[in-house]
Amino acid sequence: MATMIAAMTTTAVFSVILSSFVSGSKADKRDDAAAVLRGAQQVLNSYVTALPNDPAYSAGSPTGRWGADASGFWALRTGLHDISSLLATTKLSGAGASLTYTVSSTDCGFGLGTAPNNELACKTVVFNLTYPD
């Protein structure tokens, strides 16, 4: 009888310990995801608030491209951009993890500019982050 009680107690204790490790790992991934998304938002914000003729951020200049963007285009070009390389140094790295963002342009009174860059347009950016767990 004592052996049975000890086995049940041991099983319960290990179950609690295992679930705390799993939930801790998921929390770490959520924290990493939030940090990566904040960083990506800040980088894209620098493109929005830059002077239109600043070559570091303009659509027509090779230096106006974001190094993390696998598309090789201007960071605010209309369409889908893959920035999964930002996940490489986080707990989100590995098979199945990806980070993309989609840019769409709308005329907010300044015109649109030339497609697909639409330099004068207001931009809407939607992030999509997927990872296991």
C-alpha cells in the first residue's frame, strides 16, 4: 500500500514539473515573438518617417532595402516580404518558423506614386508569424 501511494505521489510531482517546463518554453517563445515583432515594426517605421530623398530609405536606391528582407526589394514595396532571417537568433528558429509581412498602399491625399513602390501612399503592414507550439 505504501509503495502504491509513493508511486502515485511521484507521478503527480513529475507531471507538475514536466508541465512547468513545457509552459516555460512556450512563454519564452511568446516573449521572443513579441520582441522580434517590435523590432520589425521599429525598422519599418524608420522607412515611413524618413525624408523621401534620403537614399538610406528611398525606393529607388539599393541602400533603401532592408537586409533582413529576402525579397531584396524596398522595405515598403507593395506585396509580401519574407523576414524569417530575424528568427535565427531566437528560440523560434527551426523547422516551420517563418515571419512575413504584407504591405498594401492607399491614397491618403498625396497620391500613390509609381507602382509597385507607391512611395507617396499611406502604408498598411500586416505581420504573419508562425512557429511550432
